[in-house]
Amino acid sequence: MKVLMFGWEFPPHILGGLGTASYGITKGLAAQPDMHITFCLPKPWGDEDKSFMNIIGLSETPIVWRDVNPDYLRERLGTKMDPQLYYDLRDHIYADFNYRLTDDLGCIGFSGRYPENLQDEINNYSIVAGVIARQQEFDIIHAHDWLTYPAGIHAKNVSGKPLVIHVHATDFDRSRGQVNPTVYGIEKDGMDHADCIMCVSELTRQTVINHYHQDPAKCITMHNAVYPLSQDILDMVAERRKQRTNKKEKVVTFLGRITMQKGPEYFVEAAALVLRRTQNIRFCMAGSGDMMNDMINMAAARGIADRFHFPGFMRGKQVYEAFADSDVYVMPSVSEPFGISPLEAMQCGVPSIISKQSGCAEILDKCIKTDYWDINAMADAMYSLCTNESLHEYLKVEGKNEVDQITWEKVGKKIYDVYSQLIH
């Protein structure tokens, strides 16, 4: 079985959970029999793991323009491509393996990130996706998150193959209900054209059904998972924990984007309540985002700045170093489609507190769940885990045992079965 997959980020260059999930899904799928994956990225950096699939960079894919005046193209194209250009030229795009342009119109440039002209890059991505769909042989199309839905639709129109879209989040999650109509339109268009809509939680599935008016029959829940930690990471975690054995102060950590979706203000408010009871706890807010300065100011206003740390964005090994140095992990998200970070923390033996408004709460039992807005309950949970050694040890051991059973191979098998049904 051959799948043409469209994504926006991939390890080690990730800016959030989308890249982590893309890696896990593709690795889990690759473990299935006779599975061939072609994964498309706007701009590969060259150090991605290609051992189990083929990676195509859209920034490296030449395009050939037919029946269009080259001077007109140069005038319209410039350094970017406006949305209307797609509609003007989509019927004039084709690819030829034996012919490559040698001038600057050979490839379209991509930042590989989330630039200010993101809409332009999404449109350009869709254009090159049509070229790739003519080049590649595949049985099914799989598009991850709203950024790649137009590409999935274009590839479906070119090939006639079934389209699966994977909803990792909706704009209702990202904006706390202040939905961007342009983003909503792209999301709904992708859902309308999809033959199957995979949602990372039942919470997300209900959002898709109720807010995007989709047929429940084509919406399925596909929970995320975690990949086993390497021996190097396990050894590092054990060593850092050993060094902290005699430290009296406890560390409670928030790790994620510091944006309104993640509920960082509730973490700060709960921390302030904990510090009324004890001064023996430090709080770490790791990550970056548009609310970071507000959270620094809030900690100062609550008089707890001396117990708060803001180490900034972390990636790769740094994430596990943060978990190794933590006694408790907290994810107070207001609306979290899934949330992989608690699973990663529990892998490292860190008891976790998660909001009931998160998708991972549907599959995790060996953790503490509170409403995101209930700062008193969240503070009680933080304090209990930092002072009750028996409770801490129980959730440390049982939490790790639970998460170790949630594997990407199981997710890959479920997705493979869905592919088979759609194809046959």
C-alpha cells in the first residue's frame, strides 16, 4: 500500500505537537506490512530520519509552466505567489521527469515555518502538491492539519484517490472560540472533500461534527501515542534524577506554547495559591508564545517571581532534561485536542496533572484531572504530589506503566485498517 502524505513540520525541526505526531504516525505506519510512505514537507532541512519513508521537499520540486507567458509569470510571481495565481494557473501545471527548468521559476521557495505570509505558502504548497500528485504512484492521500488540506484536495482532484485528513486541532481550540473565518473556511473545505476525517480525540470529533457540520459516519477518533524513549534518554533521565535525590525543593513544570489555548494564567494562579502554603516549591514555565511577557508580569504581580523560572522554548533532548528535573508536570489547557506532553512526562516517571478539557484525558487514568479553571483543585493537586510521597510514587510508577502501553505501532495498525477499507 502506498500513501502520499502531506505535513508541515517534522523532527528534529518542530515548533509544536504536530511534528511529533507526524513522526509517530509515519513510524507506526511503516511497521505495517507492505507499507510505502511518501511524506511531503514545505522545506526539509536535510537531517530528518528517512530510514522508513521517502521525504519530498516542496521547495526542491521543480514545476513546469505550460501555455503561460513567462514574462507574465515573472511579473506575477516575484518572491511569492498570490492566492489568485493558483486559480489562474492550476490547469496549466504539470511535471515531466525528463525536463527541469534552469531559471528561477524551477522551484517555489518555502520558509519551512509559520511566516507572516502563511496564506501564500499554503497556496503555493497546494500548487506543488498537484505536481507531486502527477509524479508519484499512490493509493491514498493523507493530509495533516489545516495547512495541508488544500494540498490534499488538489492531489485528490488530480488523482481521484481517496483523501484522509487528520485533524490535530481546530481553530476553535487555538482561539478559544474567536475563530478566524479564513482558517475556518480552509478547515471546513478540507473536511467537506475528505473521504475520512481522523480526529485526535473524541473531544475533537464532536467539534468537527457540531461546528463543521460533518457526517459522523466519516469522522473517527484516532488517539495519539508516544514512542519509546531511547536508552540514551533513559540513562540521562536516571542520572539527573540521581543528582536531585537529596534536593529538598520540588519543581512543578508547565511545558508548551505559552498561548491562551494552553491556559498558562491558570498555572500561575494555582502556583500562587500553593506558595501561600509552602515556599519549598519552584515553578518552571518552559516554552514561548505571545503570552510569555504577560505571565512574567503576572508572576511579579502575585509576588512569586523569585519562585518562577522561564527558560524559553525547548526542543529534542532539552524537553526530557526538563522532565528529568521535574517532580510534577501540569497541563492546564483550556481546549486541548489531545496533548502529547503529559504522556512524555509520564514516560520519564513524572506524575502529571491535566485538564479535563484535553483529549488525552480520554485515555489516561493514572494521573490527576482537574477543570482548567479550577485553580483551587489544581493547587491542591500540586501541593499533594509535592508533599505526599506515597501518592507521588504511585502515580510515578503506574503512570509510566500505563503510557508504555500507548504505542504508535497500535495507532499505525488502526490507520492501516482505515486505509484498507477506503481503498477496497
